[in-house]
Amino acid sequence: MKPDGTRELPLTIRSATPADAEAVVRIYIDSWNAGFGALLSQADRTVTPDLIERWRYDLAQPVPHRWWVAERMNSIAGFVGIGPSRDPVDARLGELDTIAVDPSHWRIGIGKALISVASRYLIVDGYDEAIVWTVEGYERGIAFYEATGWSRDGGVRDEGRQIRLRLDLATL
């Protein structure tokens, strides 16, 4: 039982596969629209066959790219991916590529479980630090990253619409 009297439902985290692409895209789009779509000009994105194929390709990439899904109540409720940093390119720097949780499952610990797995594997893969990019003004996301040990490092891109946070993996 959780402190609020509700039952904790089991959560399973497993490696993602290309077969998970459609569920991943649905979560990606739903969390985008609910979380920060209104902060960007690309609000109300939709699932498309091209986007599913792109994700199918991404989920099939070999290490150093890694993806996981969180399953709850026999369905995928969230996902996370890591790999080498793309911006900036630095062999010692890992990147939290994407993390998203279905909005109907927000605030029950799925994001924390996913980011924990991702952080452990960033260490296993030999990175000293990791970065993540998020939308400036997305206070819910920024608060989540900060609560899990990430901090703003001053990096910006996309004319200031995206900010970078950094995690010192030696502190974990």
C-alpha cells in the first residue's frame, strides 16, 4: 500500500524492441502534447506511419544506443532511451535521448524508475556525465530532472527554446 491508501501496481522495465514502436509513438505524442506542446509552435502533434517507422528504426539501433519500456497493467506506460551525446559530441558525455510517460500514468513513479535504469546504464557504458535537452518553460519536466539529480548547465539551443541539464554520474 502507498501512503495515500492506494495499491501499488507492479511495474516491469524491459529492453524496448522495434515491435514497441507504435506504443512508444503514442506515448511520445500524448506526453508531448500534454507536457509542452503549447510551449512550442508544434502543438498537437499526431501519430503518423512515418513517425512509427522512424521509431521502429531508432529502437532497433545497437549499443551504445539503448531503449527501455515500462509496462504497467499489461501495457506500455513509458519509455526512455540513452546514447552518446549528439550536441555537443563528446566521447565522455552520454545523453538521455528521450523519456516519456503516458500522461494517464504521470506522478506515480514510472519516470523515476525509467530515469534510474537509464542513469545506471550511462555509468555502465562508461560516461562521466550525461546531458538532456528540454523545452525552456517546461517547469514540470525541469522540476522532474532537478529532483532526480540533474541541474541546468547554461547550455541553450534553438534560439533559447531548449535548455540543457547535466548529471555528474560520479555522484550516483
